[in-house]
Amino acid sequence: MSINTKQLRDLIVRPTLTGMGMWSESAENLLLGTAAQESHLGHYLKQVGKGPALGIYQCEPATHNDIARWAKLKGLPYADASPERLVYDLRYATQVCRLHYYRKPGALPAANDIEGLAAYWKKHYNTSLGAGKPEEFVQNYKRFVLG
């Protein structure tokens, strides 16, 4: 079972990004795609296996802590709690995920460019060392976000 995509978009992702002043259709779709790829839209809240990743975006505690330090230096009121909050606070997890991408260079791909979003996710979220593949992102985006 996963989170209802429309509710996640309308009640969590869009208002959170808007409140941060970081909303765009591209950012919204990238975060929904990230959640679809990383946790099957909330099916997993803790990484399966040995990994430490948490929440619908599967953020690792070390990454969370790095984002929190960066946000504090920038005077941003986000990412100021313990990594465990990523599991139970969807808005907080969304803020942290958006800040993760916000720190990366270059513009986001077009909102409806799923392959571009997948490539951006791979480069900036999963990284070259990660096991995920852009093709999986595309499949999971179509399955969980587009339905």
C-alpha cells in the first residue's frame, strides 16, 4: 500500500514547497518521482536491508544532518530536527528533500520530462554509486505518480 498521490501532492508537497518559496511544477514532480522511486510512495519508511535511509524520500541520517547544518548557516528554518522526524512528518521530509535538490547546480528538468527528472534524480539524489537506475525511476513514476 502506498500514499494516495493526489493527496500527497495537494496536501503535502505543493503547500510545503509553496510555503518554502521553492515551488515549481518541476520541483513538485521531481519530489513525487523521488518518493515513488525511493519508497514506492510511502510503502517503505525505513530502508529495507542494512541501509539507514528514512522516510518517504529515503534520506540517510548523514545527508539529513549535512542539509541541517547547511540550512542553519543559510538562516533557513528547515531541517532543524533529528533524522527520525523524516519518518513521521511528511512536510518535514518534503522540506529536507527539496533542500537536497536546491543545493545542486543547474536548472531542474521540465516538469513533464520524466526521463529528464529520472536522470536528475540519479545524478543528484541516488548518485553514480547508488544502485538505482533512471529506468526504474521512470517505471515507478508512471506506476505510482501517474497511476
